[in-house]
Amino acid sequence: MSRIATSRAALVLALLPAACAPAHTAVPEPPIGQAAARSPGPTTTSGRPGGANASLLDPRRDLPVADQRWVDSTYARLTPRERIGQLIMVWLLGDYSAADEPAFAAVTRLVTHDKVGGIVMSLGSPGEVAAKLNYLQARAEVPLLVGADLEPGLGRLEGGVFLPSLMSGGTATVLPSNMAIGATGSPALARRAGQITGQEAIATGIRLVFAPVVDVNDNPRNPVINVRSFGEDPEQVARLAEAFVDGVQGAGAGATLKHFPGHGDTDTDSHLALPIVRSDLARLRQVELVPFRRGIDAGATAVMTAHIALPAIGGDSTPATLRRAIMTDLLRDSLHFRGLTVTDALTMQGIGKGYTNEVAVVEALNAGSDILLMPTDVPGAIDAVERALANGTLTASRVETAVRRVLEWKVRTGTTRHPIVSLDSLRQVVGSAAHWAAADSIASAAVTLLRDSPQRVPLTRGGRVTIATYAPEADLTAGRAFGAELQRLLGGARIIRLTPETSPTTLARLAASLGAEDRLVVTTHVRTIEGAGRTAVAPGVAAWVDSVARRVPTVVAAHGNPYVLNQFPAVTSYLATFGRGDALERAAARAIAGVIPISGRAPISLPGYFARGDGLSRTATATVRPE
């Protein structure tokens, strides 16, 4: 799903129907809880505040009779148009908004007037995410099912950074990425990450976690999955995905396997165009489908589609999201999935090019999807489904099945029982000390030393050390935790910052300042950014690092994209964290300083540089300990 925040102006235009009232028209405000009170929840929830009974989240288990009555009665009282609205999830930014702010007022209208069934939560601070969702839940006649991309934690919803102090606006726990978890090889750590993700999601009102990514990332050129994957080995991805699902759903939230039938072996960003996966059916069974099958067997609540073309099924470039042979014949009939199916964002160009909003929503439903994620024009999407029902393009039974399934999972996730969350309780869960400690533990186990023939790692104290942090100009906090921690542990170091815009003149001056007696630590912070396609170090900077490494003892620590090693053939000491964030930065610094042991193993390969399973072990040698 797209992580690119939609601009407010574009969002308003996309959401508001043509005949809508002026942008600042006040939205009627019923008393808090009034609308939600019309939807009494089921009686079969656990004692977990706001959570669901974990067994109810498993699609293989039947819904209790009392809960089925709620589904039946709710379906019966909805008008035909309102039933269609239940199939749609709309995007919401988690910043503070006044009630009459245009974008938020537009979403509120979609909830109260068009009766949309759910919200896709985007970036924001945890407290405001919860407050906004409470506001909308209080005005929804049927409680809203709320989902969010949490890969693999609520720390995706960060509070922002304020200039010039670089003060953080607050955040949930930032867990290491899936690939970092893959480097640990530990199902127990994957389960713990899933548990924390589920607990923090529920505390903010999010019931459907759009994670884990179970794509097998066996293509180093993949511009969109990368460290979002657990790795390139289908069996290991399956083991860790199963454990992560168990953790999320054990905490009471629904887990979502994505992106079906597999987005790992692509070299095109589906946010920009339609990727083509060339796998035949035999390879699909041996690679791409292995983690999905295991996740389904583990009882995962939902599956999200991939906007990819799979010519092996159907023989043409129709996106998998719109192909019944994939979403029904393969997923439901062959893999026996009984849960909730969700399209990837319908705003993405992998489906947007060649298909109008109206065609896409109808074909996605026909193919077997239950939830339409972020259609570009919500009233237009509802109109299109109504027309398709009228002209026979779409059957009434297909829509009824989808609507009933959405209502069913509002029960199963505990949404109907606890639509409103406690802002006081949130502070006891989200970003707690125990959760951050778990993030640090996972990060420490993830650090992987891939090359070190000169035995430079761990670095000893004393002598001159320069830390060169490479990150995009706007990535202001990248490397700060790493630099501060390594400075402290080594007793001082010079820190310089490199960006894609660093000039050749500046690079030459920096090179001249480094002598053979110096030691250089280069830390790269290169991540996949959907729709941008930038996954490498700028060529000029990469050439500079490679040149300096030929005469100055150099260690490279790669955060984010681990495949950048092939840009530094002269570097002989190299480690990777397979992700980003302060926990991984601190762990890398501690590993380089010898404060913690190094035990990670590469969950991927880079031909000519390292193989899956590679990793050099180091014991802790330093007497200085983390604060």
C-alpha cells in the first residue's frame, strides 16, 4: 500500500461529490457516542480493553450465533447504497484538524452521508490518530473498521520533527523492519514484534493491521519491497510471517498478508506502473505462495492484493487485483482462504493506468475483493457499483457476500464492541519502555557483519575516527542516533554529513582531510520510497567512498537498502542492519564499538558480494556499556 501522503487539496477534490456543500460548511455533531450506540456490539470479546478474542480473528472458526444475528440485523437495516458504502475504506491523515477543516470535513461527510465502512489511517501522532478516530466513530451509524500500514509497528505513524531543534513530535514504538527480523532468524522475535504491533494498534483504535509483508524479496532490483520483506527464502519468510501473525492476532488485532500473489520478484514500482511477474505456476507454488499458504494456515484475518500482472494466470497483463482467477480461484478455492480480502490502494498507478476509478472498483469486486481501498472518487465508486448491479455486470450475491464479510470482521476485530478508545489508556501502551526495550533487543540481534577481512570490527578506542553519514537532504534525523552513540562509545569522533547534492569540491576537501592513520565509518541511510524509485547512493558519493576506502581504513554500515554494497567494491569491512530507525542505529554503533556481540545472518543474497546465510560472528569486547 502507498505510503505517500496525499496532498490536502487533491484529497478534498477526490473525496467531495460534485454537488457537495462549500468546504467550510459545518458538519452536524451528534453527542459523543450517540451514533455508535446504534450499533450494539457482540458479547464474545475478551477482557482485553478494545481487543478481540484471538480465536474470533481466525477465519476458519465460525462466528457465534449471537454475533451472526448482529451481522444479519445490520445488513437488513442498511439501504442498498449504504451497503456498497460499507465496502470502501477512505484515507485519513493523523494530524490535528478542526472539525470544519476541508479535508477532515470531507472525510466526516463520507462517514455520515455516504456511510463508508472504514478508514485507512495515515501518518500522524498516536494521540491525534486516536482522537480523530474517536471523533469519526462517534458519528458513524455502523462502527468503522480501521486499518493502517504497520510494517512492522505503529512507529510508522510518527509525530514529525520540528526545526531548527530537530525535536520529535512524539512517536509510537519504531520496530526494526521485517528484513531486520529476518536477519535474526528468530520466530520468537517476530512474534514479539507482531504482539507489540497489535497492542499499539488497538490502543489507538486501529483493528486491522496491514502487515506482515510476506513477499519473497529475491530480486535485488525490487524498488518497492526491499527491507519490507523478511528475506528471499520462502520457508524462512513463511516461518517468520506465521509467528508475526500469531503475535498480532494474539494481541487482538487482525493481521493482513500482503501482497497477493507475491510482489517480491519485480523491478517496477507498482505506485508508478504495472510490474510484471514472470513466474510460472510451478515457481509460484515453490516460492511466492509458500508464505501465503503458511499465513492462511495460521489463521490470518485478511489478505491484501498486489497490483501486478501475472501472465502465467490468464495470459495477459490484467492486474492481479482485477483477476478472478487469482483472487477467487487461486486464493479462495485453491488456498482455502475464508477471511477478508482487501485491494491495495486504488490510487496507485499499477492499477490506475488503463482503468478508470469506476471500472477498477467493479472489476475488483468481481474478482473477489471485499474491501475497496482508497478509490479516487468515493461517491463515483458507489455510483459505479450501483450501475453494475443494475446492468448485470456485478451480481447481487457477490456484493452481499462482501458486505456481510466486512460486517463480520467488524464483529471479529472487536470494532463493534469498542469503537471508542481511551486516550488515557493509550499512554500506558503506545511507546512504552518495555516495547522500546524489545525493539532494541531485535535490533541488536539483527546487526550482520558481512565483510571484515582486515578484522577492523570492533573498532578500538583511541585514534582519529570520522563518521560520514549519507542520507537525502530532507532526511534530517538519519544517522543522529548512530553518530551520537558511536561518539560516546569511542570517546569522540568527527561527524560529517553527505547527501546526494554534496559537491565534488566538498568531497575532494573531505578526502584530503583523511590520512592513512584515520579510520572512516560510513553510514548509509537509503530507503525505498514508493513512487520515487531511489534505492542507491548517489554515484558521485559512492565513487568517493570507494576511492577513500583504498587508502583509509573504512567500515560501511548500511541502514535501509542492504544492496548498496555493490557500489563499494573496495570496502572490505561492511555490516548491515536491514532497516532504519534509532534502535537499529544504536545497535550498529554498539556492534562496531564492541559493546554487543554480532550474530546476524543475511536473509538475502547479493551475487558477487554475499550469500544468504552469510554473517561473521563477533563477541563483545568493550568495557564501556550502553547507558
